[in-house]
Amino acid sequence: MTTRPICTFGLIHPATSTMPISVAQTAAIKEVIQVILNQTVPRGKRQLAAMFMDLVDRQEWPQYYEVRLPLIYIIMQRIYYPR
């Protein structure tokens, strides 16, 4: 059995978009995302999430795209790229 990708070219697959997110939920999710993004190493200013913000090269790492994207990507897409 093959599975369809959750995300294609930065857009959510229509089959995964089933529940609307309220304004209050959107604000809470944005706040959580900011906390995650602002975390730094204890003795420096390097952001811990920075290395995870860019997707890997599709040709160099094809197996990465065979796995479903992390939930944080799906949540961020629904917030920042609503339909």
C-alpha cells in the first residue's frame, strides 16, 4: 500500500485538511511556534530550530520525502498559508 504525501510544494494535501482552526487556536499555536523558534543553546545565541527550518535537497536525500513531514510543518502551513 502506498501513502500519499502530506505536503507537496509547501501546500497541505486536501485530504488532511478536515477541521478548521479558530482565531484563538491560531494565536495559541503561533505563540507556541515562536517559543520553539526562539529557543537557543545555553551558552550562545544559536537558535536550536534553525537547522530544521529548511527542507533537505530532494535529489540528495530522496528517502526524506518518502516519510510524512513532521506535525509542526503541517501546523505552520495551516497557520501561515491558509486556503
